[in-house]
Amino acid sequence: MTVSTHALICDCDGVLIDSEAIAARMLVHELESRWPGLDVAPVVMPLLGMRTEHVLDATAAQPERTLSATDIEAIREAVSAGAMEAPLVDGIVEALGQVPLRKACASNSNTAYVQAVLARTGLVEFFGDRVFCADSVAQPKPAPDVYLAAARGLNLTPDACLVVEDSVTGVSAASAAGMTVIGFIGGGHANDAQIEALRAAGAVNVCDDMRQLPVFVTQWMERVAIGSH
């Protein structure tokens, strides 16, 4: 039976599909091909989770480096195309199947991209049309807009929503929305330093195996039930 009074909200890239490492490699490749001799990885990696356009703006702020509108669009399309073919995060199907909550996806990517990912992977079975993306709100993550939109779309208060995020950007957004956040570091782009970074951003737990998610959800539901009495 699906519990409708609470919800699990998942980010897309890095939580449902293991795409962040692919996206990072594509960004670095595309930028370094345009700017030979510049090591852009140290600039790109800390910005994972933000919209591609923001990452490009920040990288182009380096001295004497510019990107035309044509460059930005070409890079964005290359990154999206690469990420679109990313594999599912290991264990995500089993984990979602064991969580008895309504599920939604809240992403910094565009709606068409996320819907295509869910259709390609079969994850649409879990999320249906409960997809909330940065292109339909005023401000992208780390602003809380997309998560607040998800809560409204689910007809729930933020404290009735549990979020899974893999980036500081996303954790910050969900925390600012007033939601409980689980950090996930099981993707190909993750590293040990991320654990403390996600906790500092507001994650109450951090896991590296998606099969642990149902346990965290159960623990959260128990705490919510206790708090309601």
C-alpha cells in the first residue's frame, strides 16, 4: 500500500541515473577543447549539481576566457546527450520498489530531459508525471523553488517530504525548503570529502548504497510518527 500523506522526492542526475561523472567529463572535454592549456576540472567539479549554464558562466569567468551563446548551447546539448545514456544508479529500482511512499522527481535539469530519462529507464513507473524541474520555477537549486513546487504539486507540506540528493547544491535547496534530506554518495562522481560537505549542507544521513534507502525511509517515518503524537 502506498502512503499518500508523505512523499519521497529524488533528484535525477546522480541519484536515479549515474550521470554526474559523465556530465563532468563532457564539460571538461568541451571546455578544454575550446581553451587549450587550461585545466578546468578544479573549477567544474565543485559546481556539480548546478545548471550547466551556471557552471559554464563560472568557468568562463576565468581571465581572458569567453563562451559565445552558440558555444554554451552546443556544450549544453553535448552534456545532456552524454548524460541521457547514463546507466541507472545501482540498486535504485529495488530501493524505490520497497519504499511505500508517493514518489516525485525534483531536478535542476530541464523537464523534457528528465521525462526522457524516466521513460528510457522505466523509472516513470515510480514517478508518473510527478516531475518538477528548474525550467518551470523562478530560481534553480540551490534556491528551494523546485522543492517547494514539488510539495505544492503533491499537496503536502515540506516537512512531509523526504529528499535524496547527491550534491551540496541539491541538499542546500531541499534543506532551505524545510525538507529532511538524505545525502547519496554512491555515484561515479562521489568521493569521501562529499560526506562532510553534504552533512554541512544539511543532510541528516549520508549513504553510499541505494539499497540502504528503504531503511532510512522507515527510520524517518518512525520519527515523523513519534513527532506527530
